Amino acid sequence: MTTTTPGTATVLPLAAATDYHIAGRKAATLARLAAHGFPVPPGVVVPIASFERALGRNLEVPAAVLADLLSAASEWGDVPLAVRSSGVNEDGADASYAGLFTTVLDVHGEAALVDAVNACWRSAFDALVTSYAGAQPPRLAVLVQPMVHATAAGIAFTADPVTGERGCIVIDAVVGIGERLASGAATPDRWVVRGDAIHEDSMAEAVIDESRARLVADLARRVEAELDAPQDIEWALVDTEVVLLQARPITSLPVEPVPIPVEVPAGYWIRETSHAPLPWRPFTEALTDTVNAALRRQSDELRLLFDGAQFRMIGGWEYIGIVPLGGGEPALRRRIRQSVAAMRADVPGRLLRQWSQDWRPDFTARSQELRERRLAVLSDTALDAHLADALKLLADGLDVHFRLHAGLGAVLGELAFTCQELLGWDEPRMFSLLDGTSTTSTEPARALANLAALASPPIHALLKQAVPAKEVLAADEQFAAAFAAYLRDYGCRTLDAYELGEPSLEERPDLVLALVRDQLDSGVGAEAEQELGRQRDAAANEAREILAGVDLVRFERALERALMAYPVREDNTFYTMSVPRGLLRRAALDLGRRLASRGQIAAVEDIFYLHPDEARAQLADGTSGRHVVTHRKGEYAWALAHPGPASYGPDPGPPPPLDGLPQEARLANEAFMWYVDRILAANAQSGPGGDMLTGIGASAGRYTGKVRIIRSEAEFDRLCAGDVLVCPATSPVWSVLFPNVGALVADSGGVLSHPAIIAREFSVPAVVATRVGTTQLQDGQVVVVDVTIGTVKVLG
């Protein structure tokens, strides 16, 4: 190996690579830990200077570098190598770059080693990296080590990454190498260690026993003590020894909790869990006033007999309450007359026609215009203007979204009431008239199936091996172009349709490719859609055979209008909520990159702990937001640890009877109350618990399968084909999972909630509003989901 000083060496032994400015943080951290006796495999480092010299030579690996690498590797014998990127800014306290730089495993031979080093260097210019890092490309070293012959591997956190609990060691383990875990190819075993106490949280592969888990926990604790901060380590089990492969700070660890005053307004308030299963981050919470303004417009459309609904944050959690109509009896009489006039003027029909004729084209055009702007090249002033445009698009979307709900409630409620009164049909029978028409629900999954159909045999093989996304896309230009088109059409939506702090599909190409992999042998079959169509026609024809005369005319009118309305329930959510929020997240992230690069916030994602007006002010005046972010993170942690009760205030009981109202006003109000209850199911009661859960049957069928609890979009890659998906709630973006779901169990929602509609479109049996599914069920349990009686029974 060339003997020179570290700053000019072509290759450094790992022991000499302690300066992260020369060797990158990954290598430098391992060098420090190895020097203090930690079990780190040997290695050599191609320093950053070699990368920078290669920039002018098309990133070719110089002959001197290759010669020194081969010389160093020969000391380890004829073994496969692991070649990893090591960036200056990687694995820092403010940003991890986790999974963004290239790692190449099982490298054999001179040519493969050259390709691996070159791949690491080129990853500095990958679109995902530049999106994360901003305009300045990262500075990269390369770490080369012999592969360890692991019987098991995984990660360990020295603090709970979800709750922030210090001293809680969370261990994930898989058979073989850790890449199976990072790529999502395997579901890990999980162990949780608190002090001397240890327990299995889930056992997918029975990879390690308690004694091995304690060894991993001990190594993780010692690393944390040495580096003086909570750590995320990668480890491997070689015979009976636990080897350390990487250590980095947990960049997103919650701070110490900060109590939030619990101030309860007068009235009756219900926790809104179907859309807000978790507290909002401050950036999203700041939109509450905009939402409340839209809700007032909603009740005004049909002049309903209340002044709208209203959201309030109580103790950090979202609650919803009804604002009563003021003004006494004169105001009530006036409102009734106005409601009659609105229904006679067919305001519901006007709203639905306005959606297809005016609003939908407008949102499509405005979204496309914002999507095509290149944010990275905008000046601060231009970026601020773009953020204002994105906020305006979302505000307009919220206004249209809630106004449409007024029309949807009246039209769908009318069909439900007509079917019950004239035919004696229950709601599942009524929905059979509409199932299969909500094409926006299934469109992303159908497009995903079409993308899977384009996968060539080499792409099939790479997807099955769960290699990094960039390698898959580099193997087939046609597939890569189709993949880019899919992300363009469906990627600009936050995975959580409502929380701006959650990533969008375009930020998770690995997840999209994993979904493609899962669809290679399944897909969304046209047969299921055709069967729904046949059932829809059969139900309509059955009704027509029963009815005649005036009753038939009434039924046909209600059905025609409902067939126009039902698809709008999901269609408008895509254009008024999901896409505008995705575009606003894009703008917020670009703003976050600028503030983080200037030291005004610690990390890019911290932008979501500021309000939009605060973030824009900091962009303009250069002030720091670090203190505010730290305080808000503490409040968020406190809210997570202190979920509020199901309701506050005295329950006013059911609404007064509306029998005395004119027919039109009665229909408007009864239909809207029916509609809201079928979305939220706020009054649904959970069953006795134990081995039997009860809820609301939302999509017909009966299914037996294994439970997989998915609490958030970050856990999508844990789902296996045929699993019973158990979740708090879903948003429309979750539809991409449904082709591989055996059945659905949701804590919240009613028969018109997003999960219920999506389940019916995919003919997936579903029970919603269980209230306790995610807390009483456990991963791996076998359950029977019986929609007919609305139950989930644990078999074992």
C-alpha cells in the first residue's frame, strides 16, 4: 500500500481513517470505535481527495488507487468484499443520508471492484441524493472491507425511534446479511430490551435467541456510551460474536417531552381518529383555521340547521365539534326556508356538475404548473412566492373538498333512504349498486400492475433480489422510463394524505419497486372489476323488477345521481387534498434545505415543526428557528405519550327529530348526518375484547389469515401478500397495498370512509371501527375476518 500522509494517500488503512473530512463519517466513526476495542472488521478507505481528483476524469478509478486496493484486499485472502460510500455529511447528528449512497456487496475480482468504487462515487450525483443534499454534491470517500459470514444481522436503536424513550434498546434481526432488512425483502424479528428486562415484540424468522439479543443490546449500549449520543447501529452475528458494521446518531429522535396545556372549549368534542390517528405536526396543524373556514362554507351550501363543524386541538390531538346555529327561532325559520330553496334548486347536483366541468380541470392545470417548476434554481423570493401559490392551491382545494361533501351527502343519503324505504335493503345491498365505480381508488394500483407487466426477466430477477432502486432502474431503460412516468403521475402525494410531515411516494422509490415486486405474481385483475360490474347490474335489475310506476322513477333518479356522486368521493380527494399537499410538501422541503444549510434549523425535516408563516419569515430575515423546533418537538412527544380521551364535554345525545320539517329540508339534514356518520363512525362501540373484536362490516366476505399491524405509511414494506392488514386508518394513497391484502381491519372509519371504499373496489373483506384492533391484535396471529357479522376472531 502506498505510504503517504492521510491527506494525500490513495488508500488509507481503516485504523488511520479517523478524520471524517478525509474518510467520511461512516469510516471515521468505525475507525474511532475500532481503536477503542470494538469488534469492527478490518478495512481500507479511498479518501475524499481521490474522489475529487476523479471528478475531472469522468470518475474513473485511477490505477494507483486500484493497485493499493488490490494490495490491501490480498491480505484478507480470496473473500468477497463490501464496498460502501462514506460521505462527509453522512451519519451526522443533523442528517443521516440513510440508504441514499451506494453500497455494493459480494464484490469479487478486479473489474467488479472498479465498478463498485465507481458506483459509490456516482451515487453522489443520484437524483435522490441531490434532492436530499441541495445544490452542492456530497463529498465521498469509499470504505472497502471483507464481507463477514453472518448467520444473522440487523439494526439496533439505543432509544425507541418512535417514542424517544432513552435506554430502550430496539433490535431488528433477519437471517443472513442486513441488506435483506434494509431492502424490505424480509420481515425482521424484533426484541426490546429495557435494563435487564427483555421480550420478543415480534418473531418472524426466529433468527436469534434471548442470549444473542442481549449481546447485541450490550454492544449497542457500549457504542452509545463511547459516542455520547443515542445510536442506530448495524450489526452481524458471526458464530457467537456480534460484529459492528456501522454506527450513526439517531437524527430523528424525539426530544424530551414538553407538557401542553389541555384547554377544553365549551361544548361536546369527539376525537377525530379516521383522518388524524396521530397528532399533527405544527406545519399541518397551522392549516386548521383554513379547514374550519371550509367547513363553514360546507354547511352554507345546503343551509343546514347548524353553523358547521369545527376542529380544535386539545392537548395536541384533533377533536371535532358541531357549531350550533345562533340567532334563536327567527334564524332557524329563515334557515329552514333557505334549505328548502337550496334543495329545490338542486344545489347538490350543481356542486357535482361543477366538479367535473370546472373545478377538476382547474386543479389539474394548476397542479401541473406548480409541479413543473424547478425549485432548486428559484431565488428565495421566488421560492416564497411558489410556497404561497402552493398554500393557496391547498386552501382552494379544502374549500371545494368540503363543499362537495355537502352535495355527496345529500345524493348518497337519498339513495340509501330510497333503497331502505322502497326495497327494504340494508346499506351493504345498497352499496352493491355503486361498487366498482370509484376508479380513482383503484387507478394507482392498476397503473402499478401495468408497470409490473413491463418488467423484463432481468428486472424480475433484480426485484426478487431486492437490490437498490438505482441498480434496478439502470438495468432496463424502458422500465425506468415507465417507472419515472408512474412517479410523475402518482408520486406527488404524501403517503399520509393529510400529514405534510410524511414522505410522498416519489420520495420512496424503494417502496414503489417493492410493491411492483409483490405484484409480479398477482396484480389487479380485470376479472375482479368485471365481477363488480356484473353484481352492480344484477342489483339494479333486481330493484327494477320489484318497483314500478312512481317508485321506479324515484329509484332511477336516485341511482343515476348516486352513480355520478360516488366516484367523486375519492376522485376529489386526489385533486383537492393529496396532490396539493404533496406539492406543498415539495415546497416546504426546499425551504427546509435552505434553512438547514444556513444553520437556521438543524435538519431539513425540522421545517414541519414550524408554521408556514414562521418558516417564510425565517427565509426572509435569516433568524433561527432551532429553539422553536426543539420546543415543538417536545410538545409533539408529550402529545404522543398523552392521547386524549374519546370525547370532552357532555354528550348532547341524538339530534332532535326532524319529522316536522318540510320534506326538502328534512332530506338535506338527515342525509348529511347519515353521510358524516358513515365516514367517521364516531359513535361505534368496540366489543368486549379478548379473542373477539367487533366493528362495522364494510366490504363483504370472510377471510382467514395472519395479522400484520401497519400503524403508518413508514411500515408499508412490512406487509406480505395475503396478510390481514390491521391499521388505525388509511388514506387513499394506501390503495397501492390492496392488491396484496387478504382482509382489512381498521380501528376507525365507517362504510363511506376511505378504507371501506377502497376495500370494496378491490373486493377485500373489511371490518372497520373496531377501535382496538391495533392494540389488541398482534403480528402473526391467525384471525378470521367475518364481515357478515362484523367480527374479527383470533384463532391463535
